[in-house]
Amino acid sequence: MPAYVHLLNVSPGDCTIIQHASERVTMIDICDANIEEEQRAVDATVAKASVRGNYAMCQYPTNPISYAKVAGITSLFRFILTHPDMDHLDGFAALAKSLPIGNFWDTGARRPKPDFPTQGPYREADWDGYAQIRDGKTQTNSAIRRAGHRFAYANKNDDGETGGDGLYILTPDANLVQIDKPDDDINEGSYIIVYNSIGGKVIIPGDAHDVSWEYAFEHYPGYLSPCSFLLAPHHGRDSDRSYDFLDRIQPQLTLIGCAPSQYIDYDQWNRRNLEFITSNQAGNVVLEIYSEGINVYIENDRFAQAKLGGPVQHWNSQGYAFIKTIKNPSTS
């Protein structure tokens, strides 16, 4: 059976759901799980009908819990937190109550509990729920997982052979986490995770910064290319970062998440002639993975028509529009 990667339209963070061929389910980060989904559905319909040029899909984010339930997901085999920023934990408490989480991975990066002003966008309950699971105070199996770790179901089968769900951790190691220096940039300790699927490599790098990429290229260069699909780190923000990693991985398609357009460095992809789409254009994105490659479907059919230059010819079971196939590099 095919595997599916769901890259949800959440703002301003990330949320990725992987339905593996094993039927295990992985969620990487969460955002917007506290929003009212019913209002979003009404507003998104209006937006698709009226917006021109700027598709404005980031104004109508998806609630990951509602999305998962509609997809028939009733539990998570694992939740992976790329790093402890609130835009990657938004709605975590509600998630833990709604969908049982079997396993929780984090890097071991620790930071002080944030302040939660009354009118702020984030909820203290989400941090507290994360801290309880992280510290082993619930039935969820919590573990620190770092670069190079090999273990059952993630990247090994029951017999110890390479396989499992094809999830490989390239960063961080203990030095990058720097748990004894809480004032350091937390993004230096972000996960870079490669989903080495049967159809090609899908790279999910959280908010990984320059030293993270340098470490990954030094220690695991073979895992980074050829790259079929990249979720842009830090939502494509400029962030005073180097984008030289794009020269090395050459992703066939990148998804740039929700961030104010003035902060997104589109030119890094344009000048390298690398194809990208944005959550603001596409809404939710679904990758259907099979041995010959990856079929890409998007929520916003208006953008699909513009990208295709004509009518959409094929939709998936969710009613999302097909926009392209990324051929498996190993079979091309």
C-alpha cells in the first residue's frame, strides 16, 4: 500500500503527518490545534472563490486534530518534536487528549518555560502537557533521540535489519543540543529528519540553522541527496541564514510554509532554478508515495489550475488536486 505525507497549512509553525506503509502514524510538530475548524471551513471556501493572485490560504489554517480524525487516524505511534518552540507545540495538550500518543521523541534540548500573557497566541496548558510527556509522567514512552540513532520501527525492522518506517535523524548530536547552555540558539539543536521513503527522500528539518546543516553534511551526506521533497526550514524565512544547503541537496520540490512574505527569501530558490510552492498558495499538501515516485496533491484547486495552466485532471480521495509527479531518483 502507498504511504502518505500530509503537510498541513498551519500558521506560523509546522505540522507533518506521515501514514507509513506499516500503518503506523507519525506526527512531526503541531500548530493551530486550538483553532475552531468549523469557522475555517466556511472562510476557506469564500477565500478560494474570491482571492486573486495572493491565494491567502495561510489566513485559513487547518486544525491538525480535526484533519487527522477525518483521515481516519485514531492514534499516533509517535510524535516527534523538532525543537521546543511554541509554534511547534501549539495545541499539544489537546492532541494528547484526543489522540493517544505511543512514543514521544525529542532532542533533549531544554529551555525555560515561557511566559504566557493573557492575550498571547499560545496556551500554558500546551507547554505543561509537553513537559509532562517529555519528563515521563504519562503512559507515553518518552525518549531522547539524536543523530545516528538506530532503533526498531524508526529505521530497523523487528529482526534488526535496516528498514522500519524509514525515519533517520541527521541532527542534532549532544554538542549541538548544548543542554548546559540554555541561552544558545535553540534552532541549532533542531532535528533534521529524513523520511527515506520507497519513492524518494523527504527532508523535514524543523528550524535547523547553519551549524545543523554543516553537521549533517559532514556526518551523513548520503542521506540528504538526492532529495525529492523538502519542507523549507524555519518556514523559508531569511533568518540571517545561509542557504548553501540548497546547492547540495537540490530538492525537486520545496514547500515553503506560512510566514509573512516580506520575511521569506524566495530568491534563494529562484536563483537556483529550484521549484517551490507555498502553503499560502496550496493550503494543505499531500504526498502520495509509491515505488515509482511521489504524487503531489494540494487543497487549493484554484492554484492548481494556475500552476497546471489548465483544468485539473485528477483528484485524490480528499478532493485535493493533482499537480505533479516527482519521479523516484533511484529508478529514473
